[in-house]
Amino acid sequence: MSFPKGFYWGGATAANQLEGGWQEGGKGVSCPDICTGGTATVSKRITPVLEEGTFYPSHDAIDHYHRYKEDIALFAQMGFKMYRFSIAWTRIFPNGDEEQPNEEGLKFYESLIDECLKYGIEPMVTISHYEVPFHLTKKWNGWADRRMIDCYLNFCKAIFTRYKGKVKYWLTFNEINSATTPMGGFLSQGILNEIKTMDFMDQVDNPNNRFQGLHHQFVASALAVKMAHDIDPNYQVGCMQIMATSYALTCNPEDEIVNQQKGHLMNWFCSDVQCRGKYPNYIKRYFKDNNITVHMEPGDDDILAAGPVDFYTCSYYMSNCQTADKFKESGKGNILGGVPNPYLKASDWGWQIDPIGLRYSLNEIWDRYQKPIFVVENGLGAYDKIDEDGKVCDDYRIDYLRSHIQQMHEAVLDGVDLRGYTPWGCIDLVSASTGEMAKRYGFIFVERYDDGTGDFSRRKKESFYWYKKVIETNGEDLD
Ligand code: BG6
């Protein structure tokens, strides 16, 4: 068993979840910077006015801003071929709407990219990963406003020109389809419909704003693809989706049709627009049934048609079941909704573990788009602990990753054009949904805890050595 030659093994992170240095180098305030920490059971909070004495996890995160060289050296030790990271918009444009970029921010990422290249690690850059500049939330309610497009393109232009010849792979928006759910409104689009202190998981939702925001993001993404190709014909630009594989709970046709409708909305709508360059018909029915009106400017259709992405990427963590039975309880902890699958176990956060679902989905994606695919996030959030002998024995994580890699290999044998795998949080970092450090994904343990203690020191987990061997053998040795 081995993967295609040149397969990109690596890892993935996002700026706001690991960098810290939230006010250094001229950086402005991003939406995550006003979020408190939470836990598996208590939601983190959005506090537009920072509270004195409250802990804000993104402010220092894991201090990667000061330790990126050490971290990239550790990735190189594992043999990474690719490192997926994001550029904090507010390091380049502190408020988001300035005309000229902040040189110190550009320099920081230039140095980070050079550090990757030094080890032969191919960078994959997420342009926008869950961190709209907070100024643009206050000014325009984030992506609900069309003027965001120009600011985003200005950001793209600054980084496309600056990193030409160094970066080849770009992703326009992380998990763009998260905004088909209420949670994505603030997280992905910086939309706050009411400015007051509130639970992250219980925001005032306005679906119209979210779908209008998505339209703006589609237009921005298509224009960014075109801009990237104009600046450097070697640039490859991808979309990035949450792949939330779902199954009908029973073979009752009523369940099947609900599953298809949910799948259309969650898994296919955004990638259909980004890969095919036009809105699918089923979404028009959804808009009509849900009283959603999306305003489109003349010419938007042409922009979408001219800017399909070059490749497809997704995160994959879990699957769920769908049913027409309104009395069935939705899965506890499964933030993507659906009801529990009786055949699957779940993580400590209630995310149902389903490696075969990954093979199934990769086949579906390939059948639909025939574009190269990367799995750019996957992994197990778990409560790790340091043993008395100083080791972190995360065999449960190894089991999780092994079973998913095996199923990716099956997908390759099925004929899927899979190009790379960058598991999430290759170094422990702050959780996006709960804001906690306790939910760890890394191959590298970071001594940072949810009460703000810890000296940020790094320690290799058992999975570090295991993953190194996986990469060395191109996926042949998974033991
Ligand atoms: C994806 C995001 O949703 O999943 C990441 O792109 C996130 O930003 C990851 O961290 C895991 O989710 P969580 O909530 O466990 O951090």
C-alpha cells in the first residue's frame, strides 16, 4: 500500500488559532480576538468590548508568532512536504480597508514562507481562515456588505504579488460552507446582527445576511482566482469546504430525500458554485421555500463563470445521519447537526468518527467535479496528558489517523485523484469552536492551558514518531 509519487503529506493550522502576538507587528483586531475561551459544554462568548480580567485565547495562542522557526523545524523533522497555514488579514491590513499593506505583516509571512522553503516544504496558504477584521464587522456587518469584496481583493493583490514565485497553492476561504449554518455567520463572515455580549453558539441569526454574504464571497473568490492566474499563471487556487458526510438514518424514502436536501445545502451548494461557476438549481428552490432573497449585480453570473477554482479541498472530521422524523434528537455535540449514527463511536466532543465516510465522500467529490482533491483537515480532538515519564501516549489519535489514511488509500485505488493530506492542528492550538486548548489535535504537545498558564514549550507526542514513519514510507507503514 502506497500513495501516488509526490503525494503531499503535511499538516494544517490557522493564524488566529496559533500565532498569538495579537497586537504585534502592527496587527489589527480580528473577530476571534474578541472571543473568550469556552469548554466542551460551556460556549465561548463574543465580547465586542474586551472585558478586563477575561482570558482571550487568541491573544497569545501558542505563541507561534515568536516560535514559528522552531515549529517549522519540527514539521520538517516529521518530513512534511506541505504546510497549510493562513495569513491573518489584520497583519496585512489592520483594519481591513486600508489602501496600502502593512510592511511588517508582509515581512512576517515572507520569513515564515522562506522557512518552509528552506526545508523543501510546499506552502499552501488559506487567504481567509475564520478571522474577518473586526473593524469591518463594525463598519459593514462583515460579508453581508458587498464592499467587502474590494477589501478582500486588495488583500489578495498584496499577497499574490509579494509571494509570487514562493507560494503556488492558495485557498480563497476556509470552510466557506460553514455559512450555510448559523454558526458560520460570525465565525466565517464576521456578521454580528446584534452587538452585545453573547454566546458564540447562540447568535442572533439572519439567514438572508448569511446567504447574501456567501454570494459576496463567491464573487470575491472567482475574482481572486482570475487575479491569481493573471499575476502568475503557475498559481493554483482552490476552494475549501467542510465535508459533512451524511447518510439517511433509514432506507425510508422520506429519510433519503431529507438527506439529499441537507447534503445539497451543506456539502454541495458552495462547491458547486466554486467548482462549476454557477448556482445549482436546487438552491433556488431552497431560497424560495425559506424566503431568502439574494441580491446579485448584473455581471455576477459572468464573474462566477470565469473564476472556477483549480482544485477542491475539504476538512473531514465526522459524519452524521439525517431523518424526516422530527422527534428524533439531534446528535449531542455534533456541531454540524444531524442525528447520531448507531454504528459509530464519537469523540469526547461528540463528533462521530467515520473513516469509511471519508472514502465515500472522496469518491462523491471526484465523480462530481473531476478536479484534484486535497484533504486539508482531519484529526482527533482529544484530552491529552503528559505521563510521569514525560511522554504523551496518544495511541487513540494514531488509531484515528491510521484508519482515515487507510480509507484515503482505498479512495485512491477507486480512482480518486487525491494529491495531499494535511491533518489539522499538527501542533496543538486553540479550538475554533470552543476556544479551548484542552481539545488537542497535534503531533506536538504545547504546554499552554486554559487558565492561561504554561510556558509554551513543545514536546513530541507518540504520534509525532508514527507520522514521521508514515511520511517516510509514503503511507506504506501505518503500524
Ligand atoms: C475546522 C476549522 O472547522 O475544524 C478549524 O477549519 C478548526 O479552524 C477545526 O479548528 C477543528 O475544529 P475545533 O472546533 O475542534 O477546533
